[in-house]
Amino acid sequence: MFHATSFGLVDLSGTLTGSCGNNPGIACRLAWDLSHSTNAAQLVNVYLAGPASRVGRIVFIIILALLVRTVLCRLLNRVAERAATARLGVAPNGRVHKAAVAVHAAGLERRAQRARALGSILRSAISAIVFGIAALTVLGILGFDLAPLLASTTVLGVALGFGAQNLVRDYLAGILMLVEDHYGVGDTINAGVATGTVEAMTLLTTQVRDVNGVVWHIRNGTIDSVGNESQGWSRAVIDYPVPYGQDLARIRQLMEQAAGSLYRERGWRKVMLEKPEVWGAQELSSKEVTMRIVAKTAPMRQMEVGRELRARVKTVLDAAGVPPAGPDTIVITAPSGQGGEAGALPAPEALPAPGTEAPAPAETPAEAETPAEAETPAEAEAALAAEAEPLEEGPERRTP
């Protein structure tokens, strides 16, 4: 090996620089110091120092990737747990509103599930990004040309984007539903094609069970609009009809009395966020007036509150003597039969057997006793002559 200097070319074949290069590694330097052999130093430099250096760098990259992933995942877990166990705000007087307590208790589990689901998605994304960067770095260390690989990966991503548009749309819709908290497991939703309770939810589909027990699997990308019937709070709406002629002020007072008695009970007050309100006349007709009562309840408790409130209103109105509203009742009384007890119905006549003629109706005594209409003598003689006169066979008829 020759080295160029200002004095010319210098032979460095028998030196450390000539055997291990201008920047000798530890292994090559150690081999030269022990053997002072150019061949041994070059063998160690080519087959031991180079691979060992690459392996060391690869191991360092892997350890660094695992460390970064662990730190980020722990940070995400801490943020998710803090969001799942968020505490209620306290009023200036140091008390917490009862409605806020009820809503918070109803949505605490759902909030925890949502926070953990989002944390799992973010952890998966972080793992994919960190390990992807680490894999590309390792390939670069091994000597692979990354430019064609990145170009082919880009083309493959574009092809998958065009070929699996529905799949990508379902994934994005599922992520946005979780982030924006459209609904969660246990909510009652109206997704257009089905209405029911959400039993399971993934990034691709939402599983809904309707009131008939049918399980619907709905792709998230096909849900254009959704109505959540159990988010935050619910409302029980009772429409109770009363007769048109009743005093509406008195009816309102009776209904408020029934609603107040329900709200004062401790068991029902836990599921009712506010005292029920009587909104008044909702509909009018010629026979009845429909009065509306509403009650704000905890999520998915409006059904039981509505049933109980409807029963209380009925009891109070019955006790006050308010008749039930409804269509007029028409009573039909059968006439009393002749020769029998008053109110007795006549015996039905026997029907003729199939295939036989119905017998002619019998003459009533009044018809039997009625004489036939009298005929004049001239008409009687003409009738007798017509009956006694024979007829000839043939096309012509003999005239008298």
C-alpha cells in the first residue's frame, strides 16, 4: 500500500495505517498490536470489525426504538387514564349539582371505554411509525438502496387507496366516531337502517341489537347521520287525553300534584334530573284535549319514569272524578219479543241444508185473512173464455 506525501509515494503496507486504513477500528488495532501481521489485521477488519459494527448499530437502533415506543405508550396511557377518571366540577359553594352527578355516573364507564379505545389506537399508530422508521434505518445499514423501496411502497399505497376505498373510509369513520364521541357501547342509537342498543364497536363496523333481538352489523363508512338517544340525559314525554269539557286549569293542577308526588320519592328522584313539568294542551279535537307532561331523566331511564308518571296521573284524575276521554259509547237494546219475556230475542230460524231450496215464507194470519180484490163481471167472463179456448199447433195461432 502506498501513501502520497509531499516527498512522493511512501509504502505503508507494513504499518497500521496500511493494514487497517486511516481510521482503524478497535478490533483491527488490537489485531495489529498483537500480531503485527497485515493479513491478520485485514482479516479482522473485513470479517470481524465490519459485521460487528453493523450488528452493534442495528442493536442500538432496535433498543432506541423500543425505548421511544415505551416512553410514548406510557405517556398515552397516563393521559387516557386521566381522561377516563375525570373528576366533576364543583360549584362555588362547594356543592356538586345532582344532575351533574347522575350524568357523570351514567357516562363514566362509557368515557373510560372511549379513552382506552383511543389510547389503544394511538399506541398502535405509534408502534407502526417507530418500528417502520427503525426498519428503514436497519435496511440502510445493511446496504440496501432505499430509493426503489420507497418508490414501490408509494405505488403500493396508492393502489391500495384506490382499490380499498370503502375499507379506508370505514377505518377513518370509525376513528372519527371515537374521537368526536358520537356514540359508544351501551348507547341507544338510530342509525337509519336500524335502531337499537350498541353492543360492540370497532373501527370497521358497529353492532346494534334492535328491540326485536335482531343484531345489525353496520359499516361505519355507510352511516351518514346517527341519532344518540342516551347521551347525556333523556326525556320522558307523556301525552294524556282528558275530556274536552273539563277545566284545563284544574287538570293542570291535578297533573302537577301527581308529578310532584313522584318527584318527592327518594327512589325516583335519583333517576330524575329535574322536577316534571306540565307543558299544557298539546292537541285539541272535538272530543278530547291532550295534555303533555315531560320529565328529564338519567340516560335510558325515561321509559320507566314515563310508565310510573302515567299511572300516577291516572290515579289522581280518577280520584278527582275526571272521566276518561274517548269516543262516545252507543248502547243498542234489543226489542221485547211477543209472547215472551221482555227483552228476549226471537229464536233464529233453521237454515236450509246445502243443495236444497229454501222454503217459502209462511203467510201470516193477517195475509191469510185478507180477501182478494174483487173483479168486475166482464173481466171474469173474458178470463174464463181465454182459459177454455184451445190453441192450435203451428206457426199461426187461431183467433176466435
